[in-house]
Amino acid sequence: MSAQTSTAATVNALPPYLFGLGAWFASFGIGMVMVQWIVAEILHQPADRLGLVQMCLMGPSILFMLWGGAVADHSDTRRQLLICHGLAALPSLGLGVLAATGHLSLGAMIVYGLATGTISAFAIPARDGLLPRVTSLPMPKAVAMATGAQFLFQLVGIALAIGADAIGAMPLLLLQSGIMLAGGIAISRLPPQPPIARAHGAPVGLAALWDGIRVVRESPQIWPVILLLIAVGLFYVATFMVVLPIAVRDVYGGGSARLALVNLLFWCGTIAASFAMMRLGATMRRRGRAIIFSLSSGIVVLFAVATLPSFPVLLALIFCWGMGAGVTMTQGRTIVQVATPASHRSRVLALFQLGFMGGAPIGAPIVGAMARSWSLSTAMWVACACMLCVIVVVAALSTIWRQELHAVEG
């Protein structure tokens, strides 16, 4: 295939890829609000029980994310992603049936979380590893575009969930399932994506998993990002997913509309930062420094949130927190995409996502227990202190503050 033909095929592959990505995250946005709303508002469970459900939702990533990346590196990523879309429609469909029959329970939410989390662990590395193969754009711009698109569609899903109080759980859960299937139809329009040829004697199976870890460990650019993302999952994501929904219920009057507004403002900030990063594109050199600044600003914001201000002030703070998250995700993912060999990309990107998602199920029950035993504010202040310690240690022991990463394609 000539270079011109290959470029045309790549351009034609980008729209269905982005639509499939958008459908996944629109469905995810609905599910994110629905889990918080069902557990906190419908089932009236305390913070530690919500933390347990969130742990089940994100916990499978610890067990299966790296495996999912290894499978993606050694198989047709289009087929893997297509299967995941089909399977991911089932948990929300089942939950919708339980909602219609009045049988929602904490046990059902735990099963939903485990099923959804396991499927996501195989879908995420396949989708992330596929991006460089469906676009001819420079990688920083492609990463910022994909990140902005996923957050934009996630925002659409969250907005759809605002009406949960009025229309109930069942219609939204069925809509979530239908959107996921629509994304699978889009992915089916992509050309086959066979694995990149491996060198003779390249590791397979369990050895391939360890080989991906080796690449991360030996890269001075990648391992600091992964460690910081683990801390984000432990302290930021866990707090956002457990403490804030309980604060909305107990301090700010509750309801799906307020809960969705908190999520909306966070992801609006993330989208704004992602598109700003897309405009900056290849002009940025100190990407690690941008991550340190954004994570440090998150400490200030979370400390202010812990004072439990008025609801409008809370929404403004959440928007700022989301902007920091947008910078961290786009710049962190760009560093990993650029610094990783193509043969290991899905596995290393799986570790990137594992850092972000793997820390949350560990942190969720811990911050939930602190919030229940002490107070919501204390749980957030402890998260701030822990995050500050991690940032200082990583900045001191790595070259992330001094690194200059020049953007390359692919």
C-alpha cells in the first residue's frame, strides 16, 4: 500500500473511531451518575458502602488491565474493542430490568460494578493503542483531540442523567445500553487492525506482561507519570467518586440534578483544558512540569472544597479541579504515547490507565471509611496531605521537572 493510500485510509478511519470512543464515554457518563445516584439516593447507603461499589467498579482494572493491554498488542484491536462494546451493553441492560421490577439492591450494584470494570479493563488499552493507527495527525494533537472528545461525550452522558429524579432509573439504564451498542456499530466500520509484527523471540503470555512493566520501569519519562497517576486515583478520584456524592446528599440537598451538576462542571473544566492543550500542541516542551503544576493546584482546590462552601462556590471550585485534571490527562498520555515503542504501546497505555483507575478502588473504601468515622472535610484534608507528599517525593526522585519532551508522530 502506498503512503498516500495509507494516509487516506487512516483519515477515513478516524471518524468511526471517534464516534465509538464518544459512545463509550457517553454511556460511561450516564453510568457514573447513575451509580452515585442509585447507591446514595435510591438505596440510601452511607459513604463506605458507596466506596465499596466504586471499588468493585474500578477494582478489576488492577487484575485485568495489563492483561487486556497484552491481548491488544497481540491480536486484532478492532475485534477486541467490538467484543467489549457488545458485552458492555449487558450490565446496564440487566440493571435496567432490575430497576423496572423494583429489585435494585446493593448486591446488584456490586455485580454491575464488577462486570463493567472487567470489560473496561480489556476495552481501554485496545482503544488507546488503536489511536496512532487511525490518525495521521501529530501525536500530541491527536491525544488532545481524543481526550477532549471523550470528555465532551462523557459530558453529554452526564447531562442526560440530570433527569433521573423525574424519569427514573430504568429509561436511562436502557439508553446507556443502547448507546454502547451504537458505538460498537461504529467500531465495526473500522478496517481490521492486526497486531504489529513482533521480533523473533519476543515474549508472549505472562512474559509479555512483565515486558511491558520493564519498559515503564526503564523509562525516565514514563515511570514518574505512572506513579503520579496512581496517587491521583488513590486521593483525587476516590474522593470525587465517594465523598462528593455524600456531600451533595447530606450538605447540599441531594437529588440527581445537583449530583449531575457537580459532575458536569468537573468535566466542563476538563474539556476546556483538553482543547487548550490541543491548541498548544507541539509548542509545549515541559509537559512534566505542567503535570506537577496541575496536580498541585488540585490540592489547593480540594482543600477549599473541604470547607464545604456554598453550592455555587463548590461548582466553581469543581470546574477548576476539572481543568487541572484535563492538563494532567492530556500531558501524561502524550508523554506515554511518544515515549513508548509501538510494539509495547497497548501494554504501557494499559499501565497508564491502571495507574489512574487502579488507585481509585483502593482509595475509595478508605476515604469512605474516613468520611463515615470522622467527617467529610477530614477525609478530603487527609487526601490533600497525602497527594502533596507524593508530588514532592516524585519530583525529588525523578527528572520530571526538568524533562523536555519533543513531540513526534506515531
